[in-house]
Amino acid sequence: MDDKPMPDGVIEAIDKVGAWARTQVQKMLGTVRQKRKTAAQRSEDIFRAHEYLLARAGQYVDATFAEFREGRWRAGLAVCRWLHEAYVTLAWCVVDADGSEEAHGIRQRFERWWKESLRQRRNRLKARQMIWPEQKPALDREISIIQQQMCQMKDVPKLPNLEEMVKDIADRSADPKRKGKVGMYYALYRLFCASAHPDLDLGTMFVRRPGSTVSRQTSATPPPEALWQASQAVAFLLAHVGVSIGCDPEAFHRSYEGLEKPLRRYEVWATKQEAP
């Protein structure tokens, strides 16, 4: 990694986007908790899901921008993939063909997500048993409870993978504008996968010199698209939560527009650095 400190303008842009993300997540979390008090009983589980996602999202937002600030932007994007997966899965649950909240279909899709969450929790507990056998009796009791819950959901279909969700959202979207956004979901999915999965893209790390291969220094400064990816992941998650609980999207859009100037300044600066 390059040892040169990041320019002040870069730190300013990272802090600006990070502060916006933290503020908006906390604001939406407060809105969800307030609306949950007067929501219909049939919506209780959905509001709890929103509250859980936003409470967790705050941790991932903090970690993403902390990594950016320290020059570890690839690690920051890998962390940020959680936010991307959260909003795509949430969008798959709440978006219907006519853009409405058809309660039965939404609840069915959330049930598939809950069942997958139970399966993952059970697998984590079984893994702990393998590593710490002395915990087996206590963990067996937890696993038994989860198994009972899963048996009650035996007719609930398996949750599709992320790529299948993106395609399904597109198929259920009658609005051409929404179909365009779904294309953005897929593009971001591919970008985040590239950040989260190990690879052997040796050409970015090593260069050939006469008679040898040498390491290439890589910049600690996040490229503009890294900040953009992170801001989009937060924006999409908040937008889907907001729409599903009846919030006015215009206020949120105006808050996001406030990021355009620092992101644009950062992009211009980065372009100049790349110029020969």
C-alpha cells in the first residue's frame, strides 16, 4: 500500500459521505420505531425486520468508512457488501409488480428470509459444537428449538440467491424506471462480489521487469467509484425501508442530492491525479 497520506480533500469527501450515511440510518431507524408503535399487528414482524436491519446497518456503515479513512478501501467495500445484500433482499421482499404492498406476497417472501436465517443460525451453532465440544449440551438445546421452528416452516420455499432475486425483482416490476434501477442492482452486485471474494488478479499487484517480477505499490486513496458504491448501498437500503413503511421519498432524495458536490469534487481530483 502507498505510504503517502491521503489529501485533505479526499478525507473531507469520505467524512462527508460517512456522516450522511450515519445520520440517515439513525433517522430512518427512529422513524421505523415510531411508526411501529401504531402499525397494524399483521405488520409487526415486518417492522421488526426493518428495525433489525437498520440497527445492524449502522455497524457496517461505521466499519466501511473507517476502512476508507485508513486507506483500506478494498476491505471497506467487502464490509459494505452486507448493506448491498440487505437492500436487494429487502427489495425482493417488498416490491410488487404494481409497486404496492400486497400483504400476503410480502409476508410469504419474508418467511422465506426468516427460514434461511434460522438455517444459518443452526449451522453456526453446529460449527461451534465442532470447535468447542464442551458446549455441545447447551448448544443442542438451542439447535433443537431452531429445528422445531424450521419444521413448522417445512412448506416455506428456499430463499433464492442474490442474482435470482435481482432477476425476479425485474420480472415483477411493471414500471420501466424501476426496471432500470434493477439493472443497477445487478451491476452493483457484480462490483461488490469483486471486492468480497478472493482472486488472483496478479496484474494489479505485480509487474514484469527484465529478468524478474516485482510488487507494485497500490494507492491507499479510495477511487471515486468506491465512495459512490458505498453511498448507493446505503441509499437503496434506506429508500426501500422508507417506501415500505409509507415515508415520503422526496425528503430522502433531497438529502442524497447534498452528496453530489463532494462526490463530484472528488471525482475531478482523482481524474487529475490519473492524467499523464
